[in-house]
Amino acid sequence: MSKSSATFSKSVYELMSSMRFAISLLTVLAIASIIGTVLKQNEPYLNYVLQFGQYWFTVFKWLGLYDVYRTTWFVTILAFLVASTSTCIYRNMPSMLREMRSYRELASENSLRHFQHHAEFTTHGTHLEALIQYLTEQGYRYKQRALDNGAGTLLAAKVGSVNRLGYIFTHSAIVIICLGALIDSNIPLKIEQTFGLKRIETRDIPESQVPAISRLAPNSLSFRGNVTIPEGASADVVFLNIGDGYMVQDLPFTIALKKFHIEHYSTGQPKMFASDIAILDNATGKQILEHTLTVNHPLIYDGVAIFQASFGDGGTKLKMNGWNLFSASSKPFDVNGVVNSKTKITADNQQYTLEFTDFRPFNIENTGQLPSAEQRNKDARSVMVGNAVGDKSNLHNVGPSFQYKVRDAQGQAHEYSNYMLPLLVDKRWYMLSGVRNNPGDPLHYIRFPLDQDRRLDGFMRLRGMLLDPSTHAEIARRFAASAIQGGNVPVDVRTKLADSTTKVLDLFGKGGYQALSDFIEKHIPAAERDRAAQTYLKILELSSFEAYIMAEQKAGAPAPKADEDTGWFIRDSLNSISDIFFYGAPVYLQLAEYDQVNASGLQLTRSPGENIVFGGSGLLVLGIFAMFFIRERRLWLLVKPGQVLFAMSSNRKTLDFENEFERHKQRISAIVKD
Amino acid sequence: MELTQTAPQESFFKRLSWFDWLFAAFLIGGAGYALSLYSSYMNVYDKSILLAAVGVFSILGWNWKPIRPLMIGVAVLSMFAISNYHGDLARGNQAFFLKYLFASQSAIMWMSALFIMATLSYWLSLATRSEFAAKVGSGLTWAAILMGLIGLMVRWYESYLISPDVGHIPISNLYEVFILFSIITSLLYLHYERLYNNRQMGAFVLPVISAAVGFLLWYAFDRQAQEIQPLVPALQSYWMKIHVPANFIGYGSFSLAAMVGIAYLLASKGILASRLPKLEVLDDVMYKSIAVGFGFFTIATILGSLWAAEAWGGYWSWDPKETWALIVWLNYAAWLHIRLVKGLRGPMLAWWAVVGLFVTLFAFLGVNMFLSGLHSYGTL
Ligand code: HEM
């Protein structure tokens, strides 16, 4: 080795084992860790694009910020920490062990006098025996040495040497824990990916079609993946979420879900969930064992731990009433669907695909308020989330809900979340339907008011009437007649009112309040707009009442009462009708019946490093307690005729040590006095 | 100093008084009574923890005498309160002793009030150099701990009155752990107060407890957080009972160290220097507290990962709460290295301890407030 490279490797060694470097690493690691807690990790990439925009999305992706803890740079910092700690142990251990064994009985009189903690006493007799007894009493172990010149004895004593083992334990533990974690990490997989041996699958395809390059053999060293199994079905793979895709991990056995159980507290929160599973042999299909899996009680089979992680829908059958929102007809049609599958419907002469995505038999909401976007995202169905405190007041089970997407022929989709039962909001009953354009967006709720019979029909009939232009003239006529009564009113006043009413109804029927407001903006001078708007609204509301009477009459229903309830109903209906234009789909699906099928979310892991990590953790605790709570102290007594020299030292300068020194000084002084 | 004058050492057991033995007998009796009533509901963990508790509390009481009357007081008064319920939750608002003293909510209000009064006493003592006011402060702190522990005990019982399946140990959400935090931090403080025979630090430590109490009150009055909620399945685990308290010994110690750090910084600038303990004492308390905190925090984190391995399927998931625990841990590891290996002392370390409080606070509260993750059980 050349001289310069020798000095280079020496200085690397110096640096790696230096305290400064270790502290810098601890700090850098802490800061790097923060990033991953601020930025939500492992979200679908689309969410990041929406959040940061394309440019920053790409930059952050390049930096690996969506999965910080598995990036090369983060693992490199960890590797440096391990290397630094290892060299530190390598460097310090020999001297530590030497220190542990040694009594330092060779200390010279002169050096003892230079100790910060020393004292001298003059005596008469010799007190060697008494002093030895005192040291033993105090828990010190000692070594005795006659001075070279024979003129005295040195007692070199110490206690708490195990403290030094603490250092070795603690720091070895760090290395052991990191190595254990390394075994369980996905680094081997990452290397395979780098060399193109494995590839992430990003397409949404059936598991059986995932190509071999994205599949991992059952004998993988370690993995952690998830699978959802519907009741009555089975699985022999789990999915590993990686980046914006996944890989399929083949299992050495098959898991069948026989039945899923769930119990709820009276508040509706899940109290317990469990899966009756069976393990089947892959080759023969024979059942090997049966087990009921619950949260916090994993099953370990064949080196794989199986956890109850979550639950969801396994294909609930739904029966729905479909309401055509824009047709004059007010009769619902039947729709049947199954969660996690699609069906086609025709509405407004267009083809739409309905994709049923979820069904929940319970929804715990803060009644009296519309559910907030955030609450809707907090799904109590996973072990991983759930809210013990939440919004304490008014929590109620508001019954089932289901989710679906409506996709038009161009492939554009809106997502809907509808409750099965009416909700009481601001003291009145509504059917609620939430809509959003993007998965991450909050849901916007449209509320359809219920009629006196607590049914949707009244609203749907009124809606049909108001959206049908052919009825507007008749509504307007009746309204004008009832608004302006008495014989001596000129005919043209009435016709004028009827005309403007028709106009208002036509506008509203074409585009809701927005159309009315556009019209006002366009045709009425700024100064008069407010008054005009008020007049129009009044006309709209009052004529709608006439429309409602007509609609009910046509349907053979009893005439609505002219009371405050009906007034609110009309106002709510107008709001809903106006909202329909922004609803995004021409149909509203009202859930009529369901036949629930559950699915159980299982997590499966193989982590051979786990026991190493826990072993290292045990060592860490032992080490830390040895370092903190066992203090190493050394004590020397140089006993000469007529004179005792007492000195103490410790590798930790603490108040306790000062106090102990004082105590020994007094006691020893008392012993040697007589 | 007191410590330097200890008499020749007798064996530990010889130094125990009759009251010490009575105390141990009391603990054994209590455990036996609990076993005779409930052993059919307890699994082997419950039983062994109960027995271990007898040993731990005996030793604690023998070494730290005021613990004995505290524990006896908590036991007797809690039993009194519980017997007053006659198995009916509504009596908490009707029976006189429950309504005004021992119903969990009342006891916790008393605890809050006593902590605030204790804070004021300590400050009065600092302002007037009155030893008496400081003693009153200590007394009030003990009383607050007594009420807080009774509050927790009774709350535990109340949770079973709501419904047997709702019943659980009251350390499961943010509201409950804030009570635990106040109690643990003040006990730690009282321990140091005795160890250093010095009451002036109370003026600095108690305010952080008062702040916790302030939060508790806001949380109760504004958010009705005091209502007992059932446990979600993931929390129904034995690990919770040891993971959470271990964590709070850590949090409490770190907070205490930070508050002493503030005292150190002031004293090192000459502010209140003559009224506060010597700098070396403050420094020593800071170090001890961080060392104890670090030890327990390590244990707590390991317990957490043992639990995670059972509940979440992995001992480490890099969930924000876990990651922040790691950050806190690394921070204090660095602090300890600097002090012990580099031998650094002085204001810089005190500043660091104070900054450490913010890191700890973020791990404890900030994560729940600002970040989402697996630990969302305690959201605000
Ligand atoms: C994650 C990394 C590390 C952790 C968690 C850690 C933890 C600790 C702890 C808790 C102590 C105890 C303080 C005490 O003695 O009371 C300590 C002491 C010590 N550490 Fe580290 N350490 C780490 C890395 C390192 C590295 C890389 C070095 C090498 C430069 C190092 C050198 C030392 C030394 C020399 C001591 C003092 C031992 C003694 O004097 O007894 N540590 N460490």
C-alpha cells in the first residue's frame, strides 16, 4: 500500500469512528426522516400530480420522496450509520475490555496526588484491615499491591465496571438491529429491479394475467403484502405495493375465507372483526388447518405471519331505483349491480357504464351536519385507521351507503356516494348523494327533499313538471290566475304576468338558477338587477307551488297543503333541481335492497429478520441501562505508616460522584483517625 | 449536604419500618382480593402483571416513603367512590361525594385545580423566598396526583358501567394520556425534589404540567373529549397497557429536562440565580432526567414495535408517529453523546434540551394534529 493511500484509509477510519461524524449522521438521519412524515408516503401517483403539478411531481419522484425510506440515498445514510458504529466499536472495544479488567494498581503515588478527587490523612496505627473491610462493605472489588520500596500498600479498587459492557451492548445492538432490518427490507428486490430482472406491474389486470417478470416466487426471503378475499373465495398470492404499481407474491399455500364476522358497539364503531380461514395445500387443494383470525392475534404458518388487517366489500348485490333526472317521466326504473363490477345503462339516449365500487352497511356520521370530506376518508374498517375520540357529539349510524362511478361514452367519469336512508339535515329529511370528479376531492352533496310521505316521488314529479317546457304555459296561466284575483283586473296584466312566468320557468328548466342569473346579467341594467332577481325568484317559487299541485293531481295524489312545510319543500326542490345541472350524471341511483357479501383484508409477511431485530432491541435496553444506571468508579488507597492517600476517579463526572467522594472521604477519615 | 452524612449502612430490609411491612401487606391483600374476585376474567398476563405490580410498588414505596400513603389513599378513596356508585353510572351526577369529589370527571377537575394552585405556590415561593410556600406547593402537587389517580381509577370503573364491552384501562386516547402525562411528570419532579432536597425547580416544572392541564380543560369543554369511547379492535391489546405508560415516562422526563433547561439558561444569565439551585445541580437534574427518559423511551419504542408486529403485521412501518419517535430518540442520543463523550456542559446543552421539548411535543401532539398515519387513534 502506498503511503498516501495508507494515510487516506487511516483518515477515513478516523472520520468514521469519530464522534463528530456519528452525531452528524444522527442529525442527518433525523432530518431525512422528517421528509417522509410530512409528505404522505406511497399514495397513488395521481394524487401527487394533482398536489404538486407535473413539474414538481417529476422532481420529487426523481428524489424518491414518495417512498423516502426505501430510496437508495436514505438506505445509504443508514449504511453509513452502521459502518460508523461498527468502526467505533472496533476502535473502542479493546480498550473498554482492558479497562473493565484492569484495577490500575500500578498508579503511582505522584499521579494519585494529581487526581482532582483526592485527600490525605495522617494516622497512627495501620488500618489496612479496616479499610479493606470498608471497601468490601461498599461493594468495591480491589487488588492489593505492596509498594516497590516495601514502605506501604496500595489498594486499587473499583465498582460498576459492567458500565463498559453497556457501551459494547448498546452499539452492537444498533448494528444488529440494522442488519436484521436489512434482511427484511426490499433491497434484494430493488437490485433485481435495477438489473431488469423484475418489473413493477402498473396495469389494472386480473392477477392471473400478471406476467412472470412481475411475480415473485413463493420462496422469497421476505415480503409484506396484502390481499382481499371475498367470503367463499380463496387466494394464493399477495400484492406488494411498490411505487405506482404492484408485484404479485406467490404464496406457498392457499388461504380460503369461509366466513367473515364483525361485531359493533352500540355506537356503530366496529368492536371486533374476525375471519374464519382455512389453509389449503397448493398442490393437492387439501385443507391443512382451520383458524379464526382476529385483530392483534396473527396466525403463523410455514414461516408466514397472517394478519387480520381490514375488511371491505366482497361483491355485495345491490338492487336500485334509477331516477332519470332530466326526463319528464317521474317513474324509476330498476337497476341491478354487484360491487366491484360494472353494468351498462342508457339514459338521455346515451350509453353509460356504472361501476360499483363499494358498499358500507354502516356509516358513523355526525348527524345534524353534512359529513365532511375528511370524515368520509376515515374508514373505520381497517386496523390502520379508526378514530377513538373523533367528533364525540351526535355520532350516529346513518345506515348503509354505496359508491359507484358513472362513466360516459367518452370515458369521463364522476364518482358518487349515496346513502340508502334519508338523513335529517337542518330539521328536514333528504336523500343525500355525494359527487366528486377526482378521487382525492371532497364530496359535494346534493340533497333531494322528501315529500309528506317521506318519499322521493313528490320531488321527482315536481322536477318532471318543471323540466318539461310543454307544461310551463299552463303552470304560468294557473299561477297568474291565482295571483291576480278579482274580476276587474285588465286581461293584459294577467297575460303579462303569465308570459314572464313562462319565461322564468323556461329559463330555470334549462339551466337552474345559473340560467336565470345569466339572463339577468345580460338583459337587465345593473341598477335594477337585485330587484329583478327578487321578483323572478318569487315568481319561480309561487308558480312552482302551482306546478306541484298539477304534478300531484296528475299522479292522483292528494293535493299538497299550502303550509310552511310545503313552502320549504318547494324551496328545497328548486335548489335540488338547480343542482342537477351540476350533478354530472343524468341518473340518480337510490338503493332499495342489498345482499351483503364481505371480504376480509389480510396482510401476510415473512420477516426472518424480526427475531434478530428484537434480540438486538433486548441488547439495546440492557446496554442503555448498564450505561446509565451503573456508574463505574475507581478508588485508590495508598496506605503508608502514618499516612493514607485516598483518590477517586470515574468516567462520568456527575453530582452523584462528587457526593460519593465526599462520603468516602469522611468515612475513611473516621476509620483512620484512631 | 444530607447525602454525605448517611449513617453506616445497615442491610436494606433491616431499615424497613413496621409501616413499610404494613404497606407491603396491604398491597398483597389488595392483589389477593382482586384475584379472588376477578381471577376467572384474567389471563396469565393479567395475573403476572398484577403480581409484578405488588413487587414493584412495594419496592417503590420502601425507597420513596410518600408513595405509601399516596397508594393507600388512592386505593381507599377509589374503593369508596366505586362503592358509592351502586353499579349505576347516573349516580356520578347525584351522590354527593361522587358529584363533588370522586366521580372521574370531578376528580380530574380537582386534579387540574390543584396543579394550578401548586404552580402558583411554587412561584410565590420563588418570589418571596418562602420555604413554607414551596412546601405548600409540594403538598398541593401530591394532592393533585392523588386526585388524578383516583380520577383514572374511577374512570376505569365507569367505562365498565357504560357497558362491559366498552370497559378498558383509561390510557387509550389523547384526553386520558394527558392526565397520565400530568401525573407522571409531577411524580418525576417530586422524585428529583426529594433527591436534591430542593424545591425551587417546581416553579419551572409545574408550568408545563399546568399547560397540559390547560389543554385538558380546553379539550374537555370544547370538544367533550372526556366522554368514554369504546376501543377500536387494534387497541384491544395487552401491549397498550405497557407501551403507553413507558412512553409517557419518556415524554414526562424530556419535558422536565426542558423546563429545568430553561431554569438553567436563566440562572446562567444571572436571572433568579440566587433563588434557583446551583448550575451544577440544574445540569445534573437535566442529565438524569434525559437519561431516564431515554431509557424508558427506548423501551416504549421497542414495546411499540412488538405490538406493531402483532397488530399491523410489521415491527416498523415508517408511520409518522413511529418515525417521529425515532427522531426524538436520535435527538437525545446525540445530546447524550455530546455530553458524555465530548464532555460538553453549559448553556448549549440546556438550549438543546429546550429544543428537544419541541421535538418531543411534535411527536406527542403535532403528529396527531398535522400528519395522518396509522396512529390516528388519538386525533384531536
Ligand atoms: C445510532 C447510533 C448510536 C446510538 C443510538 C448510540 C447511543 C449511545 C448511548 C445511549 C450512549 C450512552 C451515553 C452514556 O454513556 O451514558 C452512547 C455512548 C457512547 N457512544 Fe454511542 N450511539 C450511537 C452511535 C455511536 C457511534 C457511531 C459512535 C462512534 C463514534 C459512538 C460512540 C460512543 C461512545 C464513545 C460512547 C461513550 C461510551 C462510554 O464512555 O462509556 N456512538 N452511545
